Amino acid sequence: MAQFKVETRAAGVDAYLSELYDGPVRLRDMLARLGYDADAIETLHTQHLAALVERVVAGIGVQYLEEPDGERMLYLMTRRYGLDGAPPWSWLQFSNALEISRNRTRQLTTTATRRRKRPQDLARLESDVRMAADRCLGLVEANEPAGEDDEERWGSNA
């Protein structure tokens, strides 16, 4: 059951990335684009997938929670993409749970996604993915704080 939850969360991250980048993008693709070699990517997916996804989802959450209506937007994104490991919700499930129309639910999720498509937010997401991968691979101590200077410290291609 735990493996199913990890796979559901990983699939949710892939769907979320695809939405942000307006096309099919998987976490593996992003790692390759960030400069990780095939062996490192395979190690991350076979040995550290749960920890990697947990850290990436946490980074996504932090970005939303910094916004004034971030809790609601994070709730929508978590349910829409299954970032909590539960199956993604349909528009009808949102409509029933939130007591709003399916169209209004679509509008809210579109707004939440559009906010994360800003260049600075995409760069931050990529930095969070890089830091998560580096921590899983043991390239960074787990208790070392992430910060604005991660790119400076680790370079743009991890």
C-alpha cells in the first residue's frame, strides 16, 4: 500500500510538472535537464523515490503557502494532482467537496497553476528539485538549510 502511495505521489508530481511546463515533463526529465546523469537518476528512482517526492512536494507546498490564499491553492493542487498520495480528484469531486461549480474549480486551479509558471517560481522549483536530489544522493547534509544561494553554492547543473 505504501508503494502505491509513493507511485501515486510521483505520478502527481509528473502531472503537476507537465501542467507547469505546458507539455509532458516527468521528474526524471527535469533531473536530466538539471544535469544529473542516467545513473544518478536511476538511483534516485529506485532507492530514494519516496524521499525525493516528499521533498519536492514540500517545496511545492512552501511556494503556495507564501501566497495570501496559499492554503486554499495548495489544497486544490494537492487534491487535483494527488500530491498527498491519494488518487487525484475529478472536477465533480471538487465541486461536491467545496460546494462550488466545476467551472469555478477549474478557474481556481488554473489560477493556482498560472501563478507557479512565473519564471522566478519555475527557477525556484528547479532549485528545490536540485536540492532534494542532492540531499537524497548524499551530496548535501540533510540538516543543511536550503536557501537562495543554492544555485551559487551548487552551480546551475548540480
